[in-house]
Amino acid sequence: MMHRSPGGPGLLRRALLAGTAGVLAAAGLAGAAGTADAASTLGASAAAKGRYFGTAVAAGHLGESAYASTLDTEFTAVTPENEMKWDAVEATRNSFNFASADQIVAHAQGKNMKVRGHTLVWHSQLPGWVGGLSAIDLRTAMNNHITQVMTHYKGKIYAWDVVNEAYQDGSSGARRSSPFQDKLGDGYIEEAFRTARSVDPNAKLCYNDYNTDGQNAKSNAVYAMVKDFKQRGVPIDCVGFQSHFNSASPVPSDYRANLQRFADLGVDVQITELDIEGSGSAQATSYTNVVNACLAVTRCTGITVWGITDKYSWRSSGTPLLFDGNYGKKAAYTAVLSALGGSGSGGGGGGTASCTAAYSLTQSWNGGFNGQVTVTAGSAAITGWTVTVTVTPPQKVSATWNGTPSWDSSGNVMTMKPNGNGNLAAGASTSFGFTVTSNGTTTAPKVGSCTAS
Ligand code: G2I
């Protein structure tokens, strides 16, 4: 692999010395938020296992009290979801805007949470001007970007995703095309890590990618790169495994073994963007498998989920996170907490969550009627429920209460989720209601089955 040192041998030597100091220094900020009950939150339970439990955070949601309080109660680390990306901080060459990212870092510091910096060099969310540069200018711009951003946050970041997603999917094991790869060649990754070490020797420097969670051509290529870096003294401290899973891309059976083989190269490993599409006990089981894999690998130092609530997930329709749209704890939450050795009171666990939905007409008049659906939890506590209500056109639902509705494209099918009334003890009930404008049709609405979480 070719290395083009940005400042010749002198700079290279300084970078290596700085790297040694970085290993000796205590990296990052203190660990867990101090307030939580060790048994009852994700963060405190993970801390008891010597690990952090983090989440991606969007600055725009910090003002929502349920968002902030769930963050502050449950998590001990944050990753800005978009706010530190190149297009957010340097949309125009050499003009830096840290406002949104600063908001997240300040919040995290106020709560003694770790911050993962995401990300310095990535092909995506890259402003157009970067791709338009000549090789020489691009190299300067890349090193300047790393230098300016890391200097701004020096001492505040536990670990940086220095380079993100540099390899292709599939069987080639090749590098992904990007302005960096195409103009600077293979050596750009090494150069980015050396520059990063020279700027903040106390930050852990990570390579981060997806579809590298099991052993495959892509993870083999990353493994070869990390091995080469370690052998040649290129500064790398950690490898992030994004872990975006769904039915097409489930938790690999060799997940733990793959984490372990990287750890055996002498780097820390972290689960950096965990989310698993699905619901109920299947989703909970997958989450359990991920947590258990991390706990089984000594150098797996933390887990970050890619968001707090399903409603703000980048793939919201797949409900991939631990909290539902009302911040109710899902079965997956309970499963993670229990895998971490905690024992919270959040319901939904154990795969036994169930509920029933029953319709009744509560009022009618010439032109419309009110309906009510009573939701009753089964033999286990539940933390959320979903019921669909279908009306017959040209009927329209004109009002709802005690629920959070969403609609299909026809406007005839309403999917109702809780509005603060998702947590039900075993056998307990709640109800939601709605007004239907008949438009000449008095057919009773069709209420679908109840799905619990
Ligand atoms: O795609 C999932 C993740 C894969 N690994 C790297 C992560 O950085 C990446 O995160 C996602 C964010 O969760 C999304 O929120 O990265 C996406 C962009 O590649 C983010 O989506 C973008 C939208 O595409 C933009 O339209 C939007 O303006 O979020 C922006 C800010 O909301």
C-alpha cells in the first residue's frame, strides 16, 4: 500500500510519536452517567459490564422533552447522526459551521456522556465542491478538514470515525469509488489516520463500515487493511461495526467470531449504528444476540443504537429501535436490558406480549357516529399496541382521541398507536376513540387485530 506522507518524514515521525503518547494517555471522557440505577437503565447496566451504551442523536430533537429525558436517562454515549458530517460542517471550502454539532456535544458533556465523532472522511454527504478538486487540492482539503474539525473538538471526543464505508459491497473486496479513492488512491485512508493522530493524540481513531458484521469478502478486506496498519504502525485504535440488520441482512451467525478476530489484531471493536428492523420477540431475540456477542468479546467496548425512537429512525417504517414512537419501551428494550444484566420494570419482554382490540359504538347522530376501541393486554405487561381501523368510503374519520393515528394512501385505513397510553399491565385496558362522518354510509368500521410490543 502506498503512503504519501503529508509533510515528509519529519511529520511522519511526529505523528508516530504522538501516536505512542495517545496510547499512554487516558482516552476520552469519563464513562457512565452517574445518576442512573445500575439495574434499571441501558447505560448503567452496560457500565456495570465495563461498556458504554450510546445512541445516535439529532440536534433538532433535543428540544423535545421526551426525547431528551429518554436520552439522559438511558444512554451514556452519543453519536451526532448527521451534524458532524462534511456537508454539515464544511459546506463551503474552509468555512466551518459547528453550531448543530456543538449543541449535541454540549448536551453530552453536561450529562457526562461520551461523544463519538462521525465522520471525517466519507464518500456520502460530501459537498459537491470536494469532488471538483484536483488531486493536489483534494489532499490538502481532506487534511484541512480533519485538522479543523478535530481541533475544534479536541479533548471532547472519545473516538472518531476517521474513515467511513471505504469498501464496496459484494465479493470483490475492493475499495469503493469516491473522490478520495479515485484521485488519491489507496493511500488516502492511511493518510487520514496519520493526520488525525497528529491533531488529537488522545482520541481513539476508528474505521467504520456496514456489511462487515460477519466474515465475508468485505470484512476480509477491512481485516487485511487493519492488520497491515497494525503491522506498519499506522495509527488505528478501533473498528466500528455499524450493524444495520433486517430480515434480508440478519445478525450473522459468526458475528461474535468476526468481532473477536478484529479484536485479536489489537484494536478495540464497537457496535456503532445498531438497529434491527422488526417487532416483538423476533426483534428482541436479535438484539439479545448482538448484546451477547459484544459482551463475549473483551475488547468490544460499547454499543450504540442508531436512534432513540422508531419515529425518528432513518428507516422508521421498519421500527428498528428500542423505543416506540411514544418512547414506550419495546420488547427489544427489555431484552437488551436483561442481556446487559439489568432488570428494569419495562414490560413487553419474554416474547409473551399480546393484546386484543374490541370495538363499540358510543354515540351516533344524523351524519356521523363515535366509535371506541378498547385495547386489553394479554397475560404479560405490554409497552405498546397497534390497531387498524378501516372505514367504508365515502366515510371519513374526522377526529380521534387517546391515540396517535397514521393513514394509508386511500385515507380509509387508520393505524392507531398509543398516545401516552401504551404501557399496560397484564390484563389492563385502555381505549381510543374516533368520530366518523358518514357521508351517507352507516356501515360499522372494521377493527383489525391488536399487535403488542
Ligand atoms: O444510512 C444509515 C447510516 C449508514 N452509516 C453511516 C450513517 O451516517 C448513516 O446515517 C444516515 C442518517 O441516519 C440519515 O439521517 O445517513 C443518512 C445520509 O446518508 C441520513 O439521511 C439524511 C437524508 O438523506 C437527508 O435528506 C437529510 O437532509 O439526513 C439528512 C438530515 O436529516
